[in-house]
Amino acid sequence: MEQLKTDLLLDAKGLACPMPIVKTKKAINELQAGQVLEVQATDKGSKADLQAWAKSSGHQYLGTIEEGDVLKHYLRKSSNDEAIERKHPHVASNEELEKKLEANENIVVLDVREAAEYAFNHIPNAISIPLGELDDRLNGLSKEDQIFVVCRTGNRSDFAAQKLAEKGFNHVVNVVPGMSAWSGHTNSII
């Protein structure tokens, strides 16, 4: 399996509860909002502990990959996405996008979440271009396509939709609320 792109690696192997959480709290403070932390641990209870801690602290638990005795946990630092005002005028609901996908309409789904978020759960055939890479990867998209942009809550996708519209993409739709409430088909690396 290819290595997931993360912003910081925390080695918590050999540590027992509560030390993986204590170290994770310190490490996540070193990250910028939206960045991804990989925590490597051998404590089997660390999965439930990190899930619960992420939920209670507002950070996003992305998933865990087991490689032998090592648990690789992935967490995204909270970016207060919910506080951002939406501005892109063309919006679709998750249900509207799901109907278009089921009808095999000729659309492009662009997922602007971080690579680790995408890896653990994404819409089949969605193109992954993290928001921070969008400007550099516009040439991979066609201005003629109808593009439905998704993220976790509809806020990063709103910003991406605005950016695409500014660059001459005229058929761009922001999907709200995005993957946080997606109930359609998904693919995952696990």
C-alpha cells in the first residue's frame, strides 16, 4: 500500500494508555488547522481512545490502518470549517449529487479534502485534489465539464468552487453538507 501523505508523524509505539493521547494532544498543537497527523501506536486500546478524544476535542478521526503490531491512526486538526460563510451561488445537496451519479450523468466529482481523508472514505471515481493543491492542478480539469465539488462539510468545497469559477470554470456546483453526511456509495483503502 502506498504511504498516505501526512503533515506530522507521532511515534507512540510501546506506550500504554494514557500516553498515546497525551502525546497526540501535544503533537496536534504543532499542526495548522486542516493538517493531518499520523499516530503510530502498539497499544490496541489506542484506536477507541483516539476516536473518542478526537470527537470530544473537535478534531476529525479519519481512520486506522493495522500493519502487523502497529496501528497507524490518522487525525485531521480542526479547522472550524463550520464557521466559514458560504458564498458560491451554485449549490447541490448530497441527495441531488447521488441521483446524478445513479443516473450515470456525465459529471465530474472533485474531492478537495486532504489525501488521507479521501483515502479512508470517498465517492467512487471522484478526483482527489486537496484544496491546497488546486491552483497547481487545474490543468487536470476541463472547463467544459460539470464539476461537483465535495469536502467534509461544504466549506472547503465552497472555497474551491469560488476558485474554479474565478479561473473560468462555468459549471461548478458546491455539494452541501458533503462527506460528513454522505449516505451514498463510497470506496476506501480499508
